[in-house]
Amino acid sequence: MLVDLENLLERVIPSDIPYQHDYRWMDGNGHAHVRSALIGTSLTIPFIGNKLLLGKWQQIIFLDFDNRPRDRTLILQIIGE
């Protein structure tokens, strides 16, 4: 569940403590950068016959850790024959 992931990240990388990033950029989103570094910024999923090879309980989600709304662009790149 997404709530479980959110709770885990808050315990491991709290949003309410100072980070060095915050001192340099003064934007209060240091936790977002650390979370992104832990989770990663890209994903590779194989597919066969126009179908993603996801497990029965797997899903693709977009996580935005920032502390304020920003414009985002998701890029989908399909490589194959």
C-alpha cells in the first residue's frame, strides 16, 4: 500500500529534520532529495507482445517527494524491435 511506503520513508528519512541541502538552497526539501536518491529516478520493465511483464501484485507509481507543487514531465522510452 502507498500509505505503508509513505510511513516507511517518513521513519527512515524524516521530513521534519534539517538537511545540509536545506542550508545551502534554503528550500526545505532536503528530505525529498535523499528520498529520491534512495528510491531512484528511473525504472526498467521488460515487455513482451505489447504487455508489461509485471508481477500479479506489482504496479507502477509516480512518487514526488517535494514539499511544494512543481511542473513535472514523465518520460516513457520504449526500446525494442
